[in-house]
Amino acid sequence: MKLGLRAAVLAVFLWPVASYPEVLLPPPLRAARARGEWADAFVLLEGGTSATVPPGREVVRAVQGRFLSALQRGSYAVLYRFEKIPAVTLRASPVALDALASAPGVKSVAPIERGSAALWGSVPQIGGDALYESGYRGAGALVAVLDTGIDASHPDIAGRVAGEECFCSEACCPEGTERASGPGSAQSKASHGPHVTGIIASGGTIAGRGVAPEATILAIRVLSDWERGLIMDWLAALDWILAHRPDVNAVNMSLVSDLKFEGECSDANPYGEAFATLLAQFRERGIPVVAASGNDGDTDRLPMPACIATSIAVGAVDQHDSIAASSNTSPWVDLLAPGVRIVSDVPGGLVLPLSGTSMAAAHVTGAVAALLPLVPVRYADVLAEIFAATGAPIVDQRRCEGASCPVFPRIDARAALAKLAATPSFHPGGGNRETDCYAEWRVRGAEGIPWFRAARVRCTDGDTRCDADTEPGQCTFTVTPCFAVPDPRLPACDPRRAISSYLPLGFQERRSTNPLDTENFARFTASLPPLPVGAPATCGPPFEFVVRTRSARSLRLLAAAGPRRDVDRLRLACLPAS
């Protein structure tokens, strides 16, 4: 069973890209061309759809430009031009459809595929009450929910909606449009989106408290009120988040494609490739993408995006921790969570019991949001592994072969909290006890030891948990500077205040001429986010800091928020392998 993630999404037809000697139009598009009709198409272009090395924006624009310039003017309309992957969606005339096979840079073409919502006292069942009682309530976390939308006026989430967007190529945005942004853009008459959002972040005014009742929501509508939508809109929403909302901490996709897959589906077709590329970029940023496993009762297949390796695929259990009969499972399912008769918010300030893996996925997303303060650099992999390691083992009786039955972990937030709080790998930097959320160092995998007025972490040369290189005689730490990090243990510190300045100190003060110090400092300064820092939990990208064995290096970070200052100190030590 995978420890971290899965996904893929499609419908009706599957065309293996590898079999295209040149681009071959899929049957629905060939039929449209023969009838002389316009048709919508998803076009994946050559130019770096690598999950490990995504193309830059300039490369994407150049590839798209060459392709579009080869099509006859007036023969097509661009529905969406992606920013993070070389792809476009088109409304193409028969002339344009005919040209797709020979247009420059075309890798593969797919018709517009569809998918739908994944419907079917749960917070205490997963230990969510322990998170609330310990002060981990999602404050400072921004969760993007891709669904039917929300009811922003519902008392359980009112005042905590950070933005609304709509991607709906079938004209389900306000006033029958295909794209909308701003207040009201994600307003929903359907129950699914508001219900999922309530499980994640309900404040408990009408329904019970959600798993992260103080989290903020970015609502993105990608489904109609009939809970159906186009896969290309789901991809467009993910692309937009990567390009325009770096402050998102987690993504919930209680969405399922019509077509299901037996294995990992990143190379199943153009949609799978696109999902894999986008989700890999979320993973690189440490942002978990949680996906519902679907509700067809399959025990060996998953829909997109749950079948993509870089999603966290979630199946459903009932209140007795039995796997729901309707829940899809396969070796690619990462976690289970409650998903049967879950009472949550629906439009009009009401509540309603609904069931499905959509509800299960929302429980996991809420736990992600609540536990972010304990996770360095928002590592998606770390959370997936800890949830899997601490989850309650649930046997899938539907898939028993002889005496062997598969076992899946049901998320246990209480156990995950205990492990996170006790794991030295998540030891933050040391600083002023009253203002320690203004500046904070995070170090991945290193062991923390007591040290006066600072955080001291050490790594043994060659320990893959904390040493990111294979070179003997040195340790390469993965370090991240963070600002305005919420800490429920410090009520006097307001992480929402803008950080107006920060200053790197430490070895720079000594004007070191050591080339290693110079390289370390250059990597560090490149990782700092721009000023001012206004969003909670703003971290720069992780950078590598090299320390020779039998030596140590000190780092200090100064941040100012109005009249208050916070100096965060960190000492990194490298122990010899022996």
C-alpha cells in the first residue's frame, strides 16, 4: 500500500499516449469532425510535463504560442491556457480538429471528460477533539476546497472565507458564465460543497465543530449544482492555485472521475499526465492534496485524482470502523476516515446527514490543517506517513483471500498529534517565548537536544532522515525560514500581523571568508520570501545548509512586526558516522 498519494481522472475512453505514432484524434473528436461539429478538447503539449522537473512559465507560454500560431485563425477558441503545465483546452472547429494531428508540439489529445462529487459525533471518532483541546484548531491554515462551492453566509463558516473562484466550462458560474472570481463566485445551491467545507472547518454554531474550526477556506467551484463537472476545470483550478495562491496550505478534492484505474494512473492518458505534473508541484511545495476514493464498492480500482501517487487517497468507514460497503479501496488507498451519515452544513444555515468518501476526505483535510503548526515546511509526505503510521488498523473484509485480508489505517488525529509533539524531527528553532511565531527556523529530520535559549539540532553523517547528501565528512541539512507561524501555545503572539522586516544574522556578522559559509548564506538568502510578510505561516522554499563533521554552525533570524521583534536562533551540528 502506498504511504502517500494517488490520482487520475477520466471518463468513457482511454487512449494510451505511448501508442500514438503521431497524434491520433480520439473517437469522440473524430466523430465530431466527421459530423462537421465543433468539439472541446484537452491538448497536452511537448515541453516538460515531468513530475520531477516542471517547466517554467516562459517555457509553457512559448510552447503554447507555437502550437496556437499553427492553427487557422477563427477555427478555435481557447477555453483555458494553463500556466504551470504545457497544455491548453480548446473549443475546436472541424478545421482545427483536423489540424491537431500535425500541429507542432502536440503530445496527445483527449476529449472533454467528466466527473462528479464523491457523496455517500465523527470528529471524536478520529480523535479530532484532542486537537481542539490541545489548541490545534487550524488557525492560520488556508484550505482550498474544489467542489460545488459554498454558502459563505452559513453561520458555521461566515467570516472565514478567504476567496471565491469558479471554473465551470459548462456555464455554472454566476450569471451563466464559465469563469468568475470574487465574492459570490462559488455560491452553491447544492449541498455537497458546503457539507464538505463544514466537516473541515465548521465553527460549531449550527452543526458540530469541524476538525479545524478556525481554518480559513478558499472556495473554488468546479462542479454544477447537479454535482457534475469537467476534468479540465479541475486541472485549471489546480493550475490557478499554483500560479496565484502560494498561501494555500492544503487542498481538498472530494471529486471522482467517471473512469477508474487498477493501478497508479499518472501515465494512463493526457489527463493523468497533467494531474501528475500539477500534483507533483504541490508535493514539492509540501502542500497535501487529499482526494476521495469514490463510492462504487470497488476493491481494486480508483478514480482520478485518487489514483495519482502524489495525492492522499481516502476511503470511508462507518461509526463502527467498518469499511463502508460503497467505498472504493485498492492498494493505492492511503487512509480511511468516517464517511457514513455525517451531519454537516448545507445551504440556508441548515445541516444534513450525508455519506460518502467525500466526507471521509474532508476529515483528513481538516486534520492536515489543524496539525500544520507541528509540521516543518508543511511537508505533505511527512503528514501522510505519520497518519498512516499512527492510524487504527481496519481490515477490509470484502477483499479477503483465504486467511489474508488487506488492512488500511483509519486516521487517528490524537495519535498523530502525540507522535508529532514527541518527534525531535519537528523541533522548531528557539526564540523569545512571547513572540516565537514571528521568526522560526524549521529543520527536517534532525534530532533536537537541549541548548540554552536556542534550538540545537544534530545529524549523524549518512543518516538519510536528516542528511540530504551522500558525501562523507559532511551533513546537508534541509532548513526553512518561516514567518508568522501560528502557535496555539503562545496566545499573546498574533501571527496575522504583517512582518515588516527581517534580517539574517549569525555567520554573516563575522564576515566569514569560508567558501562553505558563503555558499550556505547564498542559498539561505535565496530562500527568503519577499517583504512584507502578511499571510500566516509564510515560509520560503527549503534550502540546503552544509556542515562539516565534528563541527557546528549557528544561524539567527530577526523579524520585526511593528514594535515587537523576534530573534530565532538555530545551531546545526554534524556528528561523524562512527
